[in-house]
Amino acid sequence: MKKIGFLSFGHWSASSQSATRSASDVLLQSIDLAVAAEELGADGAYFRVHHFAQQLASPFPLLAAVGARTRRIEIGTGVIDMRYENPFYMVEDAGAADLISGGRLQLGISRGSPEQVIEGWRYFGYAPAGGQDDVEMGRRHAEVFLDLLKGEGFAQPNPRPMFPNPPGLLRLEPHSPGLRERIWWGSASNATAVWAAQMGMNLQSSTLKADESGEPFHIQQAKQIRIYREAWQAAGHAHAPRVSVSRSIFALIDDRDRAYFGHGGSSDQIGNIHDLRAIFGRSYAAEPERLIDELRADEAIAEADTLLLTVPNQLGVAYNAHVMESILKYVAPALGWR
């Protein structure tokens, strides 16, 4: 069995070709898509987070709304850029959203992706401490966030409070037990995967990774997952970790599928992001029989326990529900995922 969910980038555009022409459209359709995914039997509804862009940003209002409208499906992010976050306020938001959902939050956090603006986190009031860069600042915010999620008291209570305090130091509220074990780190390298394991976070690995060996993307990603699991075991954590990978996968079932995605195969791509030589994984689009054979050869999907299907959200709720249903019905059973 493999958990299968969707990952939405939450784009909107005023274009007449887009089913999401405003932020309101994206937010409301994201809720509807999560409801549809749950009804289809999918396991997760995950959302990207980008700032200064016509995409989903601050995730917690959306996560709470999805939690209130669904009953079973996991609800998550992929990923929250910790350079922009106040860990203290984030703990309160995350705790509230998790309690509303009944403990179904699966929060992916990380340093984030290339930005729309130069050093956008500075506009949010954050700057690296002396001797640090923005990457180290993001990790530091993550470390504080993880520590606060333990729910231990740390703040000295007022001797004359407005409301009675429990004894001892105070923690942030609302506290959601168990959320600490449902935090994921979005890793683009083997080294950060090891760090995530040492910190006791689950692993999110997407369709982009540092090109560390020149091998095909799925082989490098599978090695990253194995390195992560070895580091997890060495760290001695008491519970088992989870690992997700994301893919663009389309089963060509009808004329709409062939019109949108039936234009030939794709392959891995190499590119540079700032000073990082990165490898970008291929997309999959084929008739179910061929798709099954191609996916069976993807080593990283085989290694992961969770697969996130990146969906073209601007094509609307009905079509994206069809995309998920096609995978769940025609592909997943033949691969042993269902």
C-alpha cells in the first residue's frame, strides 16, 4: 500500500484559459478539490506556499478550512519557507489547524524555493544573525519551531494575570499532541536529508534535487531516501519515519487528457538555480498500460511510502478530480499501491 495525495501549486491568472482567475477562486477550489479527493479515496491534500506571487501563500486559513470540510484525508504543505516564519506564531496557527482537522496535519517545511523578489524575507522583518546566511536562518527558525511543538513550558507567568494560570512555566496554546511527529523537511540534497533525519522530521523530496552524481533523477532520489533512512536509524528515534516524493503523472484516458498532455514524453533536465546544479525529474503521461511500466521502473517512487501528484489546478476541480481518479482506478492497483 502507498499513500497517494495531490500537491497543488495554487496558481491563478486572469487569462480566459484559466479556471482560477483570482485568489478567491484558488482558495475555494482548493477546498473543493480536497473534498473531492477524499471522496475518491485519495489520502492527502497538500499545498505549495509562495510569497509575492499569484499563488497560495499563508497556508493555515486554508488548512483549517479543509480540515473543517473533510474527515479522513491528510492535509499538508510542500513546503512552508521557514525564512519567512515567526516560529512562535506559527506554532499557534499550526496547533489550531491541527485540532480543527482532528490531528490530520502533515506540515512540510524547508528553506523554500527560488523567490519572486530579492530577499523577500527581509520585508517580513527577518534578517540572518551575524555570521549566518538565509539558509542558516531558515534552519534556525525550524529548530525553534520543532522545540516549541513539544509543548513544554518556557515563559514566566505574570503574578497578576488577567486569567488564572496553571502552575509552572507557560507554553504556547493551543497545543496539539502528536503534531511534532508530523513535520516534514523538504530536502534537495543528501546532506539536508541527513540533517532532517537527525532532527526527527519526515522527508519530502520533490521533482528537483541537487545533481550530486550525474545519474538519472529517480536513482539519485532513491539513494537520498536510503541515506535518510540510514541516518534516521543511527539517530535512534523511537518511531518510524515517512518519505514522500512528488511527480507529475497523467493517465491518458480520454480526448481531454490527450489534448492537454499527450504531446510526447519528457526526460530529466539539468539546470542551475543560483549556485546549485540541479536535476529536474521527468513528467509521466501515457496510456495506463505504458504508464504502469514506466512508473514501475521509478526507483524513488518504489522507495517512498507517499506519492504526491502535482495537479494543474488552473484546469479546475472537475478535471483534477478526473486526473486523480484515473491514477487511483487504472494505475495504482496494478502497481500494488491499492
